Amino acid sequence: MMVEPLPFIDDAVPQYALAITQLLYFVVAFVAVYLVGRLTLIPVVDRALKTRDLDAHSRTPLKRLVRIVIVFVGFGVAFGFAGYGNFLTSLATIAAAATLAIGLAMQDVIQNFVAGVFIYTDKPFRIDDWIEWDNGTYSGIVEDISLRVTRVRTFDNELLTVPNSQLTDGVIKNPVAKNKLRLQFLFGIGYDDDIDKATDIIVEEAEKHDGIMDDPGVSVRLTELGNSYVGLKSRFWIDNPSRADFVKTRGEYVTAVKERFDEEGIDIPYPTRTLDGEIQVQGDEIAGFGDE
């Protein structure tokens, strides 16, 4: 590799002195570009991200990418300033070939990286959100979001490491994205029971529960006529939902309604099956009852 001498260095200067001088110019140029970028570009990018209402967790990886760009720009300027022209050209060629090879070998990684950027910018969910995906096959609480994977803690305390592309290619259900959540429960009563009385009990127990919102209030509708029951579906809302609140509130509410049904004599039927037919016995004797 040939190194072109700098125009401001005398040809009589020994080669080792020229190399040291070029190295000093390289270091000075790189440090200057890096410091200028860190002191000016990073604050500008940070303010721009804040104007988009991105939280600290979302801003951190994006600012890290900006720092990497500053380093690459610093190297490029430093190589040119130090007179490493041929070396810079060779480096660019090698970098292009390496980029192509790495891109082909790491398609999945790049896909997950791009998906991670979309998660940070679109914010379909945040840390501590309860999410479900893959048609409800998986669910849990988001513990960490990186640019390649998202870590979700299931309700059985299992840690799932999910590639980001799986969370951006399909439908994600985020029940706690808003400040309230509607829940439903189907109560079954007998055909001989008083529908109006059962409806009043369901509404009253919802209004008594502190975890169930008064506005919007609970609604009850007859939605099913089953083989052995009349289905009354209760729809009610909880405030500031989390998975723990959802399970606890629904369980307490259903228990209270069941206890009121028992007190008021309202039946919660279970499926019954009636078998019709005849049994024929052939022969003169039945085992255990023959002639002595």
C-alpha cells in the first residue's frame, strides 16, 4: 500500500517521521470530529426525540446509533485529513464487500433490528404492559425491549425471549394500552328462575365492588338460551387495568354474584342428560336369582 506524502511536509523528512506525523493528524482529526459530534449532534438528536414524546428507554438505543455514525464519520474525515487516501479507498471496498456478506448471512438479525426500531417509534406496547400475540397462544408482561428481541414474563413466571419480527408481523393484543378495560362474564341461571331478579343481583354486586367503574356502568343482557341454562352476560369496566387487577376483580365479582344467587335461591344449573330405552333379558334365569 502506497502512502502519499502530505503536501505540507518536506520530501526530505524521513519516512518514519512522515508516518508519525500522519498518525498525529489522524488522531487529532478523529478526536475533533468525535467531540464536535458528541457536543452538538447528540443534544440536537435528543431534543428532536423528546419532541416526538419518546421516553428515555426509547431514546437510548437511537442515540447509540447516532454515536456509531459519528465514529464512522470521524474515521472517514481523519483518514482523508491524514492523507491515507489509498488506504481509505481500500477500506471502502473491503467494507462494501463485508457489508454484502454480512447482510446475506444476517437477514433474520437485520429483520429483527428493523422491527425493533418500529417498536420503539410506533410504541404498540411498553415495558410493564400485558400483551398477547399469536392468536392468544402467548401472553405475559413485557420486561425488556431491545433492538433485536423483546423479553416477556409469562403468568407462570416463565421468561420468553421473542424476536421482534414476530411481534411486528402479526396482531398484538394490548389490553392495558388505555386507562380502562371492559371485561365480560356469562352467568347461567335456570329456566324457572326470575331473569329480572338475577339481573338486579348482577348489577348490584358490580356497583358494590370498588374495583369496578360506575361510569360507564355495568350492563347485563340475555345473550344465550342453552340446553340447561339461560345466559346473562355482564359487561363491566375496570380503571387503570393490569393483569393482576383483571383476575382479582373478576374473581371477587363472580364470587359475590354466586353467593347472592345462593341466598336468593337462584339456580346455577349444570348440564344433565336423560337416557331413554329398554333393557331386555333373555333366558329363564338371572344370575343370583335361579331356582334352588
